[in-house]
Amino acid sequence: MKSVLITGASSGIGRATALGLAADSPSIFFLIGRNEGRLSSLHRQLIEAGSESHTFICNVSSATEVERTYQSIISDHQKIHIAFLNAGVGRFGSIEDLTEEDYDLQFNTNVKGVFLWIRLLVPIMKQSKSGQIIVTSSNLGLETSPRASLYAATKFAVEAIVGSVRKELKGTGVKIATVNPGAVDTPWFDGKKVDRSKMLDVNDVVNAVKLIVNQGRRSDIRRVHLTPP
């Protein structure tokens, strides 16, 4: 079975992606998040679907916690075939209303968290000359929007990291890509006064991840950009 690592796995896009991949093919899942109850629920669903599952509580912005989680995984499993780096946070508002805390939270989670995982995953994947890393970016990593200055900045940074790493990985057999959705109808928007009927369905993003995961050996998808109709 292929091994799949997912950060931000406890809800939303991460949870739906785990279930979608498991429905196609039983796999070994490493579920990483901060909500133990929701991770345990997903763990049980994956086991019932015929997959193997392991859960880890980890703050992706902490180098110590990421390293500990990574070592726990590879001590028992020497390969990670697919890594979906999906953990992220967003705080929106006019620039004069945003705070230093808003800045630190978003950059530490959305950018540092991606960096910490990529730098650990690349060596083990290069050793096996194969592997696929997918990072959840955003349409706001490609264009700006009012009230999204900090969030968009984190996603532009993610695009720069992934674009540079793609060039470093050329010829290694390891691939890296981003998924760039617009607004997606997930618990992210719970309690907010927005029209969720006009958003992408979470399974639209799951299908984009599957497209990347299932691409042929001679294909190297850079990005899948999804927008609502």
C-alpha cells in the first residue's frame, strides 16, 4: 500500500482528501492535526474502509514537533509516497485592522509549516527516487484581493517555495505541486455570513489532488487552479 501523509487532516479539505484517496485505494495514512477527537474519528473511518491509519498531534509551526512527528513516522515506515501539506489558517481584514499576532500566526502556519515539512520530506523521497508533495495554496497565491493582504502574502510565499523546490528536484523523480482553490465550502466558513452555495465543493479539491497523485510517470503537474463557476 502507498503511504500518505496529510497535515491539517482533522477537517475540511484534509479530511475529505483522506477519505477520497482511501475510497480509491486502501493506503497507509499518517494523519497530522491538532484536534485529537476529529483525528480519531477520521482514523476510525479509514480503518473501516480497509486502510491503515496513524494519528499525530502536531503544531506544524514548531520545528521540534514536526521533527518528532516525522521521526515517529519513519521509524516504522521507511517511505512516504505522497505528502499533502494542507494545514493553514486565515485571518482577513483591512491592513489597519490586522495585528502582529495575525501576521505571526499566518506566516508561522502557512509558510514555516510548509517549509519545515518539505525540508524533511525531500531527502527521504530523493532516496527512493520517487514521491509526490502537494501543497494547499490558494487563488490568493496568484492574485491579490482586498482584506487579504497577509493571507495572500503567505500563499505567494508558498508559491515561491514550491516553484524553487521544483527546480531543485528536476531529474530526481520527486514531484511537487500546488492546489490553488478559490473559496471552498468547508468548516473554515462556519459561523461566517457568506453565501456558501457559490463556493467550490470540497470534492472539487479532492479531485484535483487525485489528478496530481494519479498522473503518469512522464507528467509533472505544477499547479491545479480551481475557481467557482
